[in-house]
Amino acid sequence: MGTRSIEECAAVAGSDARLWFQVYTWRDRSLVQGLVERAAAAGFEALCVTVDAPVLGRRERDVRRGFTLPPEIGPGTLLDGLRHPGWTWRFLRSEPIRFASAQGAAGGDGSTAVDLAEYMASQFDPGLSWRDLEWFRSIWDGPLVLKGIQSVADARLAAEAGVAAIAVSNHGGRQLDGAPASFDLLPEIVEAVGDRVEVICDGGVRRGSDIVKALAVGADAVMAGRLYLYALGAV
């Protein structure tokens, strides 16, 4: 889903970087397999499969702000743009947004981000199951990480399936608004499987003290996403 290709990211990161490739399970398995093979060829060492979004949730905050397909530009959007003229000017002058690694996908000509996003949204597979993990294992030789674990039962199944790590995650609270916080789930999941798999805490990390808290509870690592987006959005 990135705006730069797998190969571009690997080249910029350099030979010393530890690269993981995050992927969803789409209906078109040939597209997924092609991306995974490209990641392996580019030197990515781990495959991170997101399992908490087989169906896109209704993200009401996004709907209110017009963050839909196609985007809705309303009074609030225009006012926000007028309040930040420098950012708006840079955005208008920048190159069009693309999902670089998915350009050329069968469902769209790739001419616009909306075109590709609509195709990607149609590709989410609601039939996602543990059998899909076996398929990923058949096309990937390196460490496998499952992102989106939210229960002890699933954590145990993941450990029994032989994954290298699990990411306890609620998709940033965006996928299902009633989902429990990752930090609240962490202690019981660490107790259940922490001696068999690496346990990563994803969600709510905004500063160094959040990392310390997660490690103190038993996490082996944390993931941080919005911090980078906040910084990039301010550029």
C-alpha cells in the first residue's frame, strides 16, 4: 500500500537496514505472491502478515472528514487547507499519489490513487483463516510475523503454527472502535506464549516512556506508525 515501490524502499534503506515486508491477504493470490517474491528478491528478511482487517471497518472519523473513496472535499477540508497555505501549496505541486508496488494490478489502470485504492478495497478477503498462514509459509522461507493478534487463544494458535513473532495490535483503533487496547492485552498474552514467540506491542506508542512501559510488561519490541506519519504530514 506504500507510495514507493518495494525496490525503492530497499535501495534507500541501504544494505545495513533490517527490512520487514507487511502484506494483507487479498483475493488475488497471484498479486500477493508477486509482492512477496519481490520483497524476498529485494532483501527483506521477515514477512509481516496483517490478520485483523479481512473486512474494512466503518471508520466514522474518516467518513466525517471526507477521507473516503473518492475523497469528499467539504467546507472543513477547504478551511483546513486555507489555514495551512504552505502545506497546501507543497501538496498541490507534489507528484500524484500512487500505490507504487501495486501499479499494473488487474483491477485498475493505476492512473490515480483512487483507482488503485478502490481495487485494493475490493481485494480484502473475508475468508481469511489459519489455512492462509500455511500458504504464506509455502511461498516465504524467512521469519513470519502475524500482526493483529488480540486474544490468548489466537496467540497460542500462532505459536503452534511456528511463527517467529506476533504483534498484539488493534490496528490503531481504526478497524473496530470497540477493540481493547493492545497494552491491556499484553500481560496475559506474554504470559501465555512469551516463551515461544517474540511478542511485539503495536498501538498507542507516542514517546519513549510508552516503549519503556511496554517492555516492562513483557513485550520484546514495539511498533510505531503514527509518529512517522505525523512527522511526514508536517513536511
